[in-house]
Amino acid sequence: MANLLVTGGAGFIGANFVRYWRAHHPDDAIVVLDALTYAGNRANLSGVEDILFVHDDIRSTALVASTIDDHDIDTIVHFAAESHVDRSIDGPDAFLETNVNGTHSLLKAAKTAWLDRGGGRPHRFHHISTDEVYGSLGPDEPPFLETSTYAPNSPYSASKAASDHLVRAYNRTYGLATTTTNCSNNYGPYQFPEKLVPLFIINCLSGRKLPIYGDGMNVRDWLHVEDHCRAIETVLMRGEIGETYNVGGSEELTNMAVVDAICDAMEEAFSVDPALEARFPDAPPVGGARFCALKSYVTDRPGHDRRYAIDAGKIRSALGYKPRQTFRAGLADTIRWYLDNEDWWRSVMDGSYRDWLDRNYAGRMLGQL
Ligand code: NAD
Ligand code: TDX
């Protein structure tokens, strides 16, 4: 039995993780700590039984230390972050505050509670990070290994890189029992509609343009969020202290291929369920390549990384993990989830979100959005 503190548990991956953990480890205690920023949503956890929700900031070191003491926390799973690259370009400060200072505050709290006050009792600090810390690959370069050089290119990835280094330093210097996973692009239920997959699904349903940055040939590796949660579970159960593990889906795709897959899956969903026409009257009119016709090229993201690819050999050979979902099947399930959960995505697309979206795409000269 474990007592988990999940930071950022009201966000996309954190909420999927809490749901996964509750289903697979029913006897464990789960405390969620989340500041409920624009990306955090209490509704992402609705229906999950027996969790304690603490509405606070990871930068509140004293509060976090006492939460660890009060609930006898032995495992921290750290998701809380500012996570969107475009927002980090627009305003980097919040990324340094949460991703760097916030992670450091959390590490200090863990050290205080587990090592200084707790005398070194058994514990684990698992840090969730990204493949973006390794920078951009050329077309013929081999995928990222855990030993690849850090070369972050956006304020987001630079802040995540700094947080990875702090986690490593707390392990090497103070003996905090840390592990880190660096994962590729996730998709699935509850993803905030600023990221490529949910934004494009919702734009298809609303008859809005699909804004493709640059030439659409940037490459990402895609992993279904549930496979990411299983990878984190694997590392929590069998990972070696002080180690990092790359996690990926072996699904390297150009953005154009992802957009085409979304358009095709949307066509398929509408053709098997004719009731969708009435439910989504703003979707493009029947006929032709109705969703693909929404594709639109817009100004590129500054510093846009060309290619990410993951070598996940270490977690596969050392811990026996491999993903289960193909992108094709996972995408169809994800589209079904957004079709079935219209209330959820309409409710998160509030005024401040729309303001940001309009600003982002106005900057890309996309008046028609
Ligand atoms: P998200 O933006 O959907 O959720 C972030 C959560 O953190 C929100 O609930 C938010 O309220 C909370 N939060 C933000 N600042 C906080 C603070 N100061 N104190 C407490 N809570 C705070 O993010 P996500 O996509 O679920 O990503 C989760 C983690 O996974 C991040 O660390 C991200 O870097 C990493 N990651 C994401 C992806 C991806 O594709 N989304 C891939 C690899 C790694
Ligand atoms: O409107 C868009 N048009 C577009 O062409 C958006 C939102 C994105 N893109 C492109 C940019 C990227 O090449 O699609 C690709 C994916 O973009 P995002 O969904 O913003 O993800 P990315 O920048 O790759 O970062 C994601 O994966 C790694 C997450 O947001 C990070 O949190 C994670 O660490």
C-alpha cells in the first residue's frame, strides 16, 4: 500500500493518472495538490472516489511539507507545470515560476519531510518530464537516448530541463529517492484544447480552420495518455532510484499526417453516426473532403523544433514496458471521447482561454479563426 501525493492531478495527464491509479490500486491513498490554473479543472476528477483534493500551489513549501507529514505521504508523482510551448513564448515568467521554482520548492518540501524530519524513511519522488529537453533532431539523426545532450529550444523546454537537473541534484546531493520519465507527445481524454489534437478535433466540430504551423512537416512521437500512465506505474514499481527513463509510442508522425488522421477519423465518425450532423451544425457541410478542406497554413512557431523521436529501449529492456495503443486506434477513441463530452470542452473554453487563443492566432495572421 502506498500514500500518493499527485501534483497537477487536475490537469490532463495528472487526472488520467489519478483515474488509472484509483482503478488499478484501489487500496492506495491519493492526495491531489493542484493550483487550478486555466489548465486545471476539478471536473477532470469527477466520479473518482476517495481522493483528497488540496487546492494550493507547489511553491508553498511549508504547506507541502505538512501535507506530506499529515497524510503520511511516501510517494510524490509530480505533474504540475505550465505545459504549453506557445504560451511559454508569449509569457515565459510563469514557466520559470512553476516549472523551475515550483519544482525546487517541492523538492525542498520532500527533503524536509522525508529526510530532515523523517530521518530518511522510505519514499519516492517521481518527476514527469518531456522529450523536448533534448532539443530538435535532424531527419537522419538517431532518436533521443537518456544520455542525449540537453539542448532545449523554447522557454517551456528550458524550464523543464532546469527542473530535471534539480531533481537529479537532489538525488545526487541529498540522497532523495528520485526517478524521472521523459515522455513524448500525449493525446487522449481531458486534454486542454490548446494542444494540437484536441484543438483540431474541436475546430472540426465547429467548422473552424485547422491552423498548421509552418510547412506541417515537423515530426512528433505520439503516445496515448493511458500508456504514459502505465509507464509511470512501471517506473514507480520497478524503476531504479536516481535513473531517468525515456517513454515514447514509436509513432513518429509529421503534423500533416496527424491532421490528416484527425480529418479521416472525423469523416469516419460522422459517417457511422448520422446523428452527429444535427448535434454539430457548424461542422462543414457534407461532401468532398469536408474536414480536410479546413486545413490552413499559418505563420510558424518561433524556434519550432523540427523533429522529436524517442529511443525507449531502456524502459523496455530494463523494466519490460511497452505501449499498447496504436495511434490510429487511440485517436479514434479520443475523438469519440470529445464527441461524447461536449459539455466538458465547452466549459473549459471560457473567456480567458478564447482571449489567449485569439491573440495567439491573430499573431499568426489568421483572421478567419
Ligand atoms: P496541463 O497543463 O494539462 O496540467 C498542468 C496541471 O498543473 C494543471 O492542473 C494546473 O492547474 C497545475 N499547476 C500548474 N501550475 C501549478 C502550481 N504552481 N502549483 C500547483 N499546480 C499547478 O499539463 P499536462 O499536459 O497534463 O502535463 C503534465 C506534465 O507532463 C507536465 O509536467 C508536462 O511538462 C509533462 N509532459 C506533458 C506532455 C504532453 O504531451 N502533454 C508530454 C510529456 C511530458
Ligand atoms: O495550432 C497548432 N498548430 C500546429 O501546427 C498547434 C497548437 C500546434 N501545432 C504544431 C506544433 C507542434 O509541432 O503541432 C505540434 C504539436 O504541438 P503541441 O500540441 O502544442 O505540442 P508540442 O509543442 O509538441 O508539446 C507537447 O508535447 C511535449 C506538449 O504540449 C508538451 O507539454 C510536452 O512536453
